[in-house]
Amino acid sequence: MRNARVTHSNGSSFPIALLRKSASIILLFILLFNMIGYRAWFYYAERKADIAMETRLDKDQYDENDLISITVPLDNPYQLEQRTYQRIDGEINFQGKNFKYVKRKVSDGKLILLCIPDARKMVLKKAKAEYGFQMNKWSVHVTPSTGGWKGKDGDSITFSGWSDCEEVNVYVNDVLKKTITMRTNDGSNEWSAYNTLFGKDTAINDMQPFVSGSTIKFVGKNAGVVMDTQVFKPMLDASRIVVTPNPGKISTAGDISVVIVTIQDANGNIIPDADSSITVNVSGSGTLIGLGSADADANRHGNEPEKFVNHKFTFQGMLKAFVQSTDAPGTISISASGNGLFSGSATVATVRDLAIP
């Protein structure tokens, strides 16, 4: 086996060890590119785009109608007036868009900057951010101190969590309330105890006043591109049961689907303080083999029966049902009901010889 070889149809052959080594090198190269290499490539592409744009501007190869003006008041009363514009290099990012400085002058105690949109740079930044999202799955994750977006008008609610995005924008009813700069690595994020990711600050500890009937969103962005959004709608009274199987298709003859049963309100919020006894019924090509709630105090709602039954109290608004397939292919029907709640249901398909993804 040590000298095993693969023989081609044309008579040539290759050692298996060499093929394995070559495949390992290729996979390692792909891994390194996904981790580091793509950043270097985009840096090179952005730098090349900068040089090309600056060359065009130096040669006055642009349309004056594309220029926008930025006026900055100057504190120096002795600043010399400039009658004509002078060429200047630099750039500014405004509302997620890149602009290149073209020229400037000082007039009436104000600095007037003429800028032009850098479309090429914006395309590259967006591509970089989207590629990074696919490779790294940039995300935002926060939890409200009240368990949900609820309370009286003006009540302070603290959202604690983390994000590995460059910034997180906080919106209430789609109105921007705050921009949180992440991964500063300069101590400006006071919650830097969570600075483990890339050695940079990733913690969020934001306090927002509750507004009745409003929706609050935390939007993570890289280079102005939205990477992830977490939405909190007003928490209402518990009204329904939602049944979600995972996976929704399993093999016959003993495969298992874990079914998540939650108590929710009309806005889709899981209601953690509305625990109730839920009855789960299973029919068709499967059977119910267990229920679990992750509650450490199994007798919180009274002594649980020693033998298996099809009903159990939820814990923090959630319950798991374990459903196992029979030998016959077909459909497993799962329903869940509880007092004062709209019932929920779902199905799981069972097939023979299901390929594992």
C-alpha cells in the first residue's frame, strides 16, 4: 500500500501519496486565501483604483456637473482668501459612499471642498464586504434586559451582546438613533472586556427608551454594506403555538427530527414568561419518543409523571419534541395544543435512503 499508484487509461500512473499531498496543498491555499488572501487582493485592487482615479483628476478628466460641494467653517480669522480652486488629494466616506476630493479654496472664512463620487471604490468595498460576509458570516446578536421589546413609554431597556461588524446602527421605527463603532481597538469602546475577536472591541451594551408600538433594529455594517440585522417587534400577549421541525425531511427506519415548539405572540416573539402545559400529538409515518424543556427544576409545575406522556410544560416559552420515523416512507404529522392558545402543526417527510448532505 505504501507504493500504491493510480493508473491512467493512457498507461501513465501517479503515486497516491503525491496526489494526496497535492490536494492538501491546494486546500491549504484556498483556506489561507479565504482567511487572509482576499483582504490583500482587495487592498491591491482598491489602491489601484485610487491611483487611476487620482490620475484622472490630475488630468481634469471629469464632469464638473458630477462635483458636490462641502463647506467647513474655519476658526482662523487670518486665513488668506483664495480666489481660485487648488487641486487636493484625499477622500471622505459619507452615508456609506466614497467621495474623492478634487479641489478646494478658502472664501469668506470657510473651506470649500469639491468632491466627486468614487463609484469604482464603492463597488470594490461592497464586493469585499459581501465576500467577507460569505466567508466569515458577520453578525449582530443582542438580548434585551427585559426579555423583549416591552415596557412603559420611556422605560430604559439595555441591549447587551456583541457584533463583529465594523459598526452597528440602531433604528427605532426606521429612524436612526445611534451608530455604535465596533472593533475600534483603541479603547473607545468602554465594554472592551469582550475584545477577543481579532483582539478588537466587539461588545454592545446599549440603552434605549421604550416606545409603545415601535420596532427596534440593530443593523451591522461593513464599509456601509448591511451584513446582518436583528429586529425586535413589540412584545404582546401570548396567543399561539408554533411548531418547527429540524430537519423537515428524514430517513425511514429510526431517523429522528427535533421539533421545536414555542409559545409566541402575534408579532412572532417567543414569550418567555408564558409557560404552559403543551400536548403534542404525532401521527403518520412516525412516533413521539420524548419531550424536553431544559428546565433544571423538573417539578416546578408539580410532580412530573414517572412514565412517558405526550404533554409537558414549556420552559421560557419553548419545548422540544423528539420524533422518530417508522419503516414506511410518508409523512409525519405533528400538532401541539395548549389552553388559551391557537394550536400549531407541521409535517416531516420520511424517505428511504436519504442522502446525508
